Amino acid sequence: MQKALLRQLKRSLGVGSEADLAELLGTMRTAAATADPSLRTALEGFGDFLARVDNSYEQYERDLELRTRSLEISSAELSESNEKLRLSLADRENALRSLRMTVRDLLPDSHPDHHADTFADEDIAELSSRIALMVAESERGRRELATQKFALDQHAIVSITDTSGTILYANDRFCDISGYTREELLGRNHRIINSGKHPAEMFREMWQTISLGQVWRGEVCNRARNGNLYWVNATIVPLLNAAGEPERHIAIRTDITDRKRIEAQLSEQLHLVEELIEAIPLPVYLKDNGGRYIRLNRAFEQFFHIDRKAILGQTVSKLLTREEAPLHLQKDAELLASKGMQTYEASVHSRDGAIHDTVYRKAALTRRDGSVSGLLGVIVDITERKRAEHEVLRAKEAAEAASRAKSDFLANMSHEIRTPMNGVIGMTDLALETALTGEQREYLNIVKSSAESLLTIINDILDFSKIEAGKLLVEEISFDLYRLIAELLKPLALRAHEKGIELLSEVLHDVPRYVQGDPNRIRQILINLIGNAIKFTNEGEIVLRTELLQLQDGHAIVHFAVRDTGIGIPQDKQDLIFDAFSQEDTSTTRKYGGTGLGLSICRRLVELMGGRIWLHSQPGQGSTFHFSIQLQLATQSTPILGSQVTLENRRILVVDDNATNRRILSNMLTLLKAIPQDVDSAQAALSLFKNGNADFDCILLDAQMPQMDGYELARTLHATHDNLPPMLMLSSGALRGDAKRCQEAGIAGFFAKPISLDELHAALGRLFDGSHSAVTQHAKQLVTRHSLREEHRALNILLVEDHPTNQKLALGLLGKWGHEVTLAQNGQEALDIFDASGDFDLILMDMQMPVMGGIEATQLIRKRETERQLPHIPIIAMTAAAMQDDRDACLAAGMDDYLSKPIRVKELQEKLRRIGGSL
Amino acid sequence: MRIKQIINRKPNELGAKLDDLQSSDANLLLVFGSIEHFCSPGLHDALRATFPDALLIGCSTAGEITNDGVDDGSCTITAIKFEKTSLKHGSTHLSGMDDSFSAGERLGKQIVSADLKAILVFGPGVNINGSALVNGITSVVGVDVPITGGLAGDGGAFKKTYTLGPNGIADDQVVAIGLSGEALRFGHGSFGGWEPFGPARKVTRCDGNILHELDGEPALEIYRRYLGEHAKGLPASGLLFPFAMLGEDHSAVGLIRTILGIDESTGSLILAGEINADGYLRLMHASTDKLVNGAESAAESAAAMHQSADGSLAILVSCVGRKLVMGNRVDEEVEAVGEVLGQTSVLTGFYSYGEISPFMPGASCKLHNQTMTITCLSEN
């Protein structure tokens, strides 16, 4: 029972103890049996009731006790917990403070938040985020560093060694380049890559530097595992420990093996270039763009007799004199500005006092960006050259003087020789014109032919001399080629006829007639060749064939061929025949005469006329001499001597035993549009007529034919036939007497062979134009060449000549021809006479005369004519001069023409006739 | 539905009492009795003889509940005639505490059906993990089927309890009835009335429903400390201080855990159900008044849900701990319930070692401790 309950029971019910209670309860139970029914339950149940109450008290007490206990315990626990938390919090706060300090200390000193009071308020979250930031930054920095390290490793060879040189770290590149694996490197001393190429001092110095904690830089040659050497550019940085002492070294290197190799090559090349410059035998120098010498070679030193040290760095003013230097300074400036090249001559003094003529050749040197860095110069010593030039000049002048002397000599010679020759031949001619006995005539003829031969020889010699002196010249004048050929052949035809040889000419119709060239020389060649042909032919024929090879833009190449049926020339002699002094052999000279110069002169002349000469020959059969020359076409100046009468469809019979001649004549007739027919003998012709096939308009007869000659044929025909057509006779030998025979034979015309196309045309024309006497004044006059030309009238001539013999000659000829002659001794007299009465038809002016020569006199006459407006008097020079220049001088002075001495009668006659004809 | 109830105080008077019930053609018999009754042979036979066709279910108690209040040493038999509801019996052997979940599964499979509306389950009060059992059943029947019932008691001895099922009476079987049918009305409520005090203690070591340490201290020591001289009465005296389960954030989960036993060797407490290993526990205490008010609240919840008090059966499963606290005044809570549920409800029930009920309407079913759990059944 609970004490409290007991106490209450005691107080309320007076129950002192549990025993008492038990007693009471017993009593009550007993009483219950007899008690009131309403009390019975109470009495019976009182004990139970008390028990329940006691139980309840007990429970409440228990509950209370438990609760109190609980409260105490949990309070204690809570206090304890609280204390724990407080301590924990304090710890945390300490930790936080410590953390703040740490964070602050981690900040770099420069950071604005680095302050004792910073973070005081920051709680752990803020601190945490700050730390996170710092870590992130650190991480970033670390990453950055890692990247840099990676980059470094890509580029550089990196190794770390300790202080004794043991390799602690080697990056991949180090392993690659050294050829060692990392395992082979780590722990080994760095000297395993020593190449041994460096002196020991270098390494000593390196160690010293890095031991002091400084950075060493240099270029090192290392040896790889396989023995190959490689160069590196190394930087060795000491890594210091906390005490500031080096505890490790990091070496960062880049591979410069290539660069070293290139440097070596460059060095080699540079050395080579230096050697080259030194080796060049010409003075070579280099200047900077301030004009200072930066390089000179040995040759320069030797040339100027200086030591290069004295001049390097200086300008040209130090090298050359005050007079010489400015030119070069100026040239340098120009060159540096123009950036091109320069060449000029200069005269410089070398230190030994010698003066040199030089050529300076310079070039500006530019850098890659185009700016000028300096110039290069080379000096060529031309002193010798200049001297040589002077000598050449002197030699040339001497040669020219010599040449002029030669010309003068030739001119003089020519004059000296020709003058007496003129006298000889001229006088002989005159003498022959007089009455002579047969014997005298024979002797004089011999004299004349001898003189002419001599003249030919002299001319040959003079020509040869001209060739040797290089003075042989050809003219360029207009002339009639056809006429030239026709005229030169006539006298040759006579000679041929005397030997019984036919001389024929075939000019192809396309050959131009009027050309420009040197007619005299052409004539000379042809006469030479045909003359030779006649000389060396005894029987048969000689044919001159002229054809046009080429005609272009007024330039013609005309080809002449002289074919003979002579003795021919052996093969071995053919090559030499055009050489001077060689005749076929000396026996020829003896047999045939001649100087042997003719063909060589012909060759020279042909060459001068732009042609060539050659021959074909067969000993025993004959020779053909060919030559071609260039001629310009010229417009015609003289009237054609032919005829306007057309011969179209005229049927003409040609009778000639010579086949060539027949061919030539037939061609000509065909050209003239006539219809030729030819027979080769008189008999054949007679047969024709007998047969009645003789409807011809004209017959051409050859005089010389075997069995029956032309005359015979003519007479026979006349005898047997009526209504004969007119006949023309062609003869090789044209003598005056033949004309008479022709008349007797009933022949209308007579012509000497070879006949030219014009002559044929004219003759036929006259036959067919109705009146047989159109041309000449006399009726039924024979048509002869002579008659064609025999008109002339008397002229009033002033002869200016100082040489007595020449005077006599000229006067004689001119008088004979019926001209009126006035004589002047020299140019002055001529002038006086001219002034007195200048009414002359012609003046013949000699050149070399005392007092006043021909040139001067002519000039003065011409001057007077102009001043006084007098008519122009033709002046013909008579000159012995051989030179073209002299002839030009004559013409330039105002003369119209010239005759060369010795005067050719025919030539003179010709010219007079021309003058006369034109008046 | 029709209900009839008898209370038998002496086992040997059972037969006579049963005759009173005979007239009802019950299809379900709820039998709650003290150990004395359940241990007496012939109980089952007698019941079976009287009601050959009815389903038998029940268990030993730590106190019996009727409309009159709480009794000890009696045996309450309530006969119910369901007219529109079909019933299905289930029973399984529990081989140990670790078998709790699987036993629940087995049981669930036995009673599961398409229109299952409610389950009554009774299991042993010792060597069992009550929350695992409930989870096992739920895993089969789903969370929408309310499960009510409780763990058998043995008058506070915590040694051996008995359950009554289709196979008779055994100390290691879990029995259940599945009720199906649209006509069934079901209401429940559960309330404790305990209040937590003191510090929240961290569960530092536990194994399912075995609590080894709190705040690093052997859990048993805490009880000893708080119980002082009452520690002698462990494990029963431990009922005076159940634990409130707290989550990691110290907020109340809403469940209370009491011990079923202690392990002196390890200093561990064997709880009726599992606790949250990451959570906290807080000691609770209660006064009688609070507990009675709690019972009242439970009754109000059940009534509100049930919404029909006439002719309904109310199964009250209360906790032995409450009886211990309330002592003689324990009847007051039954009376409070009776007042709420109306005079026409037939009350039956027992004091168990763990109550099974949905936590709140619609929530999953849990094992409760120290609560008054009320299940109201009726038919439309």
C-alpha cells in the first residue's frame, strides 16, 4: 500500500497501519452481510476499491517518478548536448577563423582583399566558395602550365639534372634526338651526350655560372647514341631550393643542327665568294651606299699600288687625286639613285704615278626589299687598248696616205703613159689617112696595130694595178645594151671572118635593152672573151648568147655566154685560167701572145658588177665562157634606131649554111612577127623557087656559103625568075667594096654580120615601107650601116689642149671632119677666148694644163654662162685620168662628157656626131 | 450483417457459452482470448464443432476488449454473418523473423481475389517483423486494399503467442481473411496519443527492426537509464517509452515503435517494426488522459470514414503499452470509443503487441505501436 494512501486512511479513517486496514476490511466484510443493501456493495467492495485506489496511486507515482526522471535525464542530456554543440560550435568557429586566415594567406600579397580583417564576416559557405574559386584559379593556372609545358615539350628538348649532372627527367624530344630511351637517360650523367667537340673551359664556365644560380646560354654540340652529332641552342636554368641554392637544373634546348649546317655552308660559300673576288684579275671593289669602300680585291691593290687597309672605309677621294675623284663621286651618286648599271671611261692615277686609261663598269646592289645597299665596280685597264687604238688610227692614216699615193701614182702613170700613146696612135691614124705607098701603108698599119696592142697591154697593166690597189671601179650609167653588143661585135666579126670563122650573136628577146651599168667595162669583157675565142679558134663559129636570168624589182641578172669551136682548155688549166699571170701555158703565150692579165681583169670586173664568171671547155672541141652581171633597168633615152614598120605576116626566106645563124635569124624574124623559112644552101633555095613554093616577101642571103655563095645565088635567081622579092645580103666581112658587088647582083641591102634585131627591123622596114629611099637623101641609095649614120654637120669647136702632139692630132682629125677649130693653150686662154667670143658648139677641154686646168676653167665658164645667161655649151673633157673620181670631178665641174686618152677616133667621132645631131 | 458476441471467463465453460451463439448462422468467428484460453485444449475443436462452416480467426491477447470494457483472462467470441460479402481464408507458417515478408506474400496470394475489399490479418506477437509482414501482403494485393489486424499478445510476457486460423491454433502461423464484395463498408482509424520528449537521437546502428545503437550508445542502455529501477521490468517496462520515428530532417514520420524484446548481450532492442536507418528516434511518453483522447480520435476517424454505425462491427486492436500506462483506467479508452461509435456497434478486439492498419485513408498499411486501431465493418 502506498504510503500516501495509508496516511490518508489514517487521517480520514483512523487506520494506522496495513494491519489495521486489513482488520478494518475484515470487519467491513463481515458487516456487509448484515448491512443495508445499498451499503452492502460499498462495504464489500471497499477493499477492492482501496486496492484500485492504491494501484492508481502507485501508478501515478510511478508515472510521476518516471516523468521526473525522464525530465531530469532528458534535461541533462539536452544540457550535455548543448554543451557539446557549444564546444563544437566553438571548434567550428576556430576552424573557420583558421580557414579564413589560410584563405587570406593564400591570396597573393597584391590582392586587394589581403588584409587582416578580411573575411571576418564570411561564413563557411562564402569561404568555401572563395576557396573553390581559388582552387579553380589554381586549377586554371595548373592547366595553363600543363599546356605550356606540353607546348614546350613539343618544341624544345628538355632535361632536368641534379647538381652533379645526373639526369632526373628527359622529355620525349630529348629521347628522340639523342637516340636514347628514357630509361637509358634517367639516372645517367648528362655527359653521355658530350660530343667532345668543345673545349673543357666551356663546360667549366657553364658549371660555374649555373652553380652560382645564374642562367647559362650557349650553343652546344652533342653526340647521339648512334654517334651522330647535333647542335642545340641551350638555356640552362637553375632551380633553387628554399634556401636559394641550386638543387636542380633544367636545360631547355632547341635543335639548331640545320642552322649550323647552313651556317657552315654559308661560311663556305662566303669564303668561296671571297676567294673568287680575290681571284678575279680585274680590280673589283664594293662600296656601301655612303660611297665608302667596304671591299677590295688583290687586283685592285696591285692596280692602284695601295694596301687595302688604307682605303677600306674611305671614299674615292682618298684614293684618287682632287681632279679625278669628283667624276667618280658624281657617278656613284647617279648610280645609287638609278639602281641600274653604269659604264664610263676615266683616266686615273695609281699611287706609283702611272696614269691608266680605264673603263669603269659598275652596278648598284639592292637588298631584297628593293633599297640600295651599295655598289659593285670593276675596272678594266684599257691603256694598252687605247694605245693600240692610236696605233691603228695612225696605221690607218698611213695606209690611207699610201693608198692615196698609189692612186696618185696610177693617175700620173696613166696620164704619162697615155699621152705619148695618144700621140703615137693618133698620128699613125692621121698618117694612114694620107696618100701612102703600099709599102708605107703596110708599115704604118703594122705600127698602128703594134701601138694598139701596146695600148691594150698598158691598159691591162693599169687595170691590174687598179685591181691590186683596190681602185678598180665600175660606173653606173644608162646605156643601150643591144647597141653595145651590136657595135662591139662588128670589128670582131671582121677579125673572125679573116680566120674563116663565123661570129654570131643571139640576144634573147627578154633581155632588157636599156640598162644601167658600166658599158665600157662590159664591152671590155666581151671583147676580151670574144677576142680570146677568135684567137684560139681556127674553124667553125663563135656565138655570143645573151639571156636574162632573173628580173626582179628593176634588177636584172644578165647572162652572157661566148661559145667557140676552138682548141679548148685542159681540165687542170681551167681552174687557173682566171688567175693573174697564168695562161694555159707559156707556149700559149708564145703562140698566141697576150699578157695573161685579161681574164683576171675580166673576173674582177664581173665581180664588181655583182656577177660571176666561169667556163666549160673540152679540149679539141671548144670552150664556152660564161659570165653573169647585175644590171639595173633604165628608162630609154635614145630613140630606137629600129623601125615602126610592121613586118607582120611577111614571109621571109633565110638562106645560110650556118645552122646557128639560121636559128638566130628565124628567131628574130619570128619576134618581128614575120613568118620565116630557112634553107641551108643556095641549092636548096633554088629548089624552092623551082618548085614554085617561093611566095616570099624578102630573102635574106648569107654571102659566104660553100659551093654557091650569096652573090651567085642572087644573080642566078634574078636570071631565072621575075618578080623576085627584095633580097638582103648578110656578110661576115663588111667591106666597102661589097656594096658595089651587091648592087651589081641586084641585092637591095647589105649588112655585116652579126646583124642586130634593130638593124634587121630597120632594114626590112625600109624595104617594105614603099619608098626605098625614105631615110637617105640620095635616091636608091644602098641601105648600109654607114649610110644610116652618115649625117653630121660642121661644128665650131674650142680645143683647150697644152700638149703639142695632142694639139696636132686633134686639129688634124677635127679638120678632116670639116669642123671649125679654135685652139687655147690652157684654161686661162680658153676663158679669155670664151669671154671674147663664146659662140662655140663644143669645147674640148684637156684636164692637166698649166696656168689653169680643165676643171677650174669649166667651172668658171659655167659660172659665166649662168651669170650672163648664156646658152650651155657642151664641154667634153679629154682626160688621161684612170680614176672614176676624176671623171666624177669632171662631171661635177660642169662638163657634159669625157673622152679618155688616148683618144679613140671613133669615139671622138661618135661624140661629135651626137653633139651635132642634137643641135 | 448480423453479429452476436459471447464472453467466456473460464475455459471449461466454453461449451455452454457456445450454445448461446449457436443460433446465429455465422460465416465468420472472431476469437480473442488470453493465453490461458488459447492454451487450453479443445478450444478449436469446440469452435469447429459448433460452427462447422464458419471461418475461424483470432489470436491470444494481452487483454480482451468488448463493449463492457477490458478484460483479462477471458475469451471473446464474436460471430458474424455476412450476407453480401464473400470471405476467403488464408494461413501460413512463419519460420522466423526473417520470413516475415515472404509469409506476407504467401498469405497475400492465398486470399487475393479480383474484388478484394479488405483484409484481416493476425500474426504472432514475438519473433516477427510486423512491418515486413504487412509489406509482403501489400506486395501481392496492392496498396489499395486496406489491411487491418494485429500481432497476438501473451499477457505481457513476450514469450509465446498463439493465432487461430483454418488449420487451428499455432504459435507460428499468420492467419488472414480476405473480404470481397461491393456491399462491404469499411472504415478505420488509428491514433496514439503519445508525445515525444527529449533530444532526437540518431540511429547509428540498426538492422531492420533491431535497434543496436542510438547516437553511438547501445539502445538498451538508454532504456535502462530512463527506466531506472523499472528496468527490471524490461521488456514490458519498455512499453512505457516508445520511440517516435523521425526522418533525417527530424520531422515526425508519424509512426511509433515499441519493443518486442531485448538482447542483453548486444545491448539491442527488438522493435515490433522496422525503423529508418538514416533517421532519428525520440522517446515518447503519455498520460492516461492523452491516451483516452487518442482512442477517441481514432474512433472518430473510423466513424467518419465508415459513416454508418448501425449494426456494424468494430474491431479494436489496442496496444499493450497503453494498458500498461493506463493501468486500471484502461477501460476508459474503450468507453470513449464506444461513445463515439454508437450504442449499436458491437465492439470486439484485444490488446496486441502490434497494430496493423492503414496509416490514413488511402495511405499504405503500416504496423503501428502504442495505438488504438479501430476497424469498422458493415454491409450496405
